[in-house]
Amino acid sequence: MEWSDLKLFLAIARFGTLGAAARSLGLTQPTMGRRLRALEVSLGQTLFQRTADGFVLTDEGASVLAAAERIEEEALAMERALAGGSRQLDGFLRLSSSDWFGAHVLSPVLAEFSLTYPKVVVELLTDSRLLSLSRREADLVFRIAPFTETEVISRKLIHIEYGLYISRRAPHPRAGGGAGARLVTMDEAFGDIPDVGWLKRMLPQAEIVMRSNNRDVQATLCASGAGLAVLPRPLGDSLAAIELVDLGEAPPGRDTWVGYHRDMKRLARLRALLDLVIERLAH
């Protein structure tokens, strides 16, 4: 079995569908299916049970999974060690962050970095998934949850203040009520985040009319008059069509953390970018 076969097998085991696994590897779904069939034929084993909900490991597949993950970790450790020793300010860096943070906070810093180091190609993925630093799905990750992995070096980068916004010249609600007020808030999958609870407490009579997991979408809806929205101040303050609402208490802010794998700490291009990000953003 070749390393490319193991990567294909692991992708299907982790994503559960051919389509998602194919996208993660930059392949087409038909190609993924053909290669999986060829792999199973070569091994003489059925690795996955095909169900209506996706691909489920068979007992033989589960045995292969344990071995494949050990091989993957050794291969990735070697890749990280080789990459981490590079002193060249050229090459490739993949970053991961939330959508609004990437668009409104990171992008200006990345533009400055690109002018200084034009031979470094930076790829920014704005994804709600927590990408793996160990598997090199990203080299540098920005997120609101602290890193707990022992192999990750991390620090608190910045505290982001949040505010309640409404379209300009619209009537402002009063704290403790909110009757007749319309709210644009997070989708139900994010119903436990602090600003959602704050809205319920401050405006208990307000009506939720729109939901989105994308802060830029919420800001656009707010600016279009759909309703009030809690937004990060770097995003909300940048839009002329909306204004802050003062309820006597600001929404809870959030900390943003940055992390990278310890094997990458000597990678010159990562250090140069991280130093600039800290210089421009850390308080």
C-alpha cells in the first residue's frame, strides 16, 4: 500500500463521504471511488460499509485505520521537521481563521506582509472547522478557543470588543424590554455563545427574525434594516450604514488565540508573519 492510498483511506474514514474526502484531497468524487475500489481489490478486503448516511469502517477497515494513523503521524512528523528547519523567506503558508476575523483583521496585515516578503505565498482559509496543526491542515491557526494540545505553541493574541448595532436612524430599543425589536443572531448550532445569551437577557421581548453563522452576513442584514445584530467592533465600526446601540452594558467580548505546531517554531517565514501579526494586533 502506497502513502497516497493511505491518505485516501484516511480521508474517507474521517469525512464519511466520498465527496467530502475528495474535496479535502483535491480529487473528484469518481476518481476517489475508483481508487478506493482498486485499493480494496489489492488488499482483498472490504474496508468500508456503504450506507445511506455515508461510509462506515468494517472490522478490517478499523484495523487498517489504527496502522494508517501511526504511519501518517510518522510521515507528518518528518515533514514538519524538514519544513521547520527552513531558513528561507519563500514558500507556502496556510492560515485558518473565522470569516470576519480573516476579512477585517488579518487581511490588512497579510497585505503588508506580502509587500515585504513577496516570495511567500499565503493561503487564508476562513473555516468554522478547527483545522489540525498536527496534520498540517494549517500552519498557523487563529481561533477563539484556547489550544489544549501539548504539541501546539500558542498565545492569546487580542481581545475583541463586541457591540450591538442597528441601521442608522432606526429607533433604538431600551434594555430590559425590546418589544417590537427585531434581532439578527447566530444560528442554533452556536446558540450557547456569550452574545446570544446576552441578547436574550438584555432584550427579552425582542423577536429573532434572521439567523446566520457568518458575521459579515449578519452585518449586511443589519445594515439593510433586517434587525439588530451583535457584531465584533472591528467589523461593526467599519460600516457607515449601522451605528452602536447603548443598552448600558456592552456585549461580552472574545479573546482570539494563535497557535502553531512546535515542530514549526524555526520556520523562518512563519516566524516573520507571526512577528508582524503580533506587532500589529497584540495589545
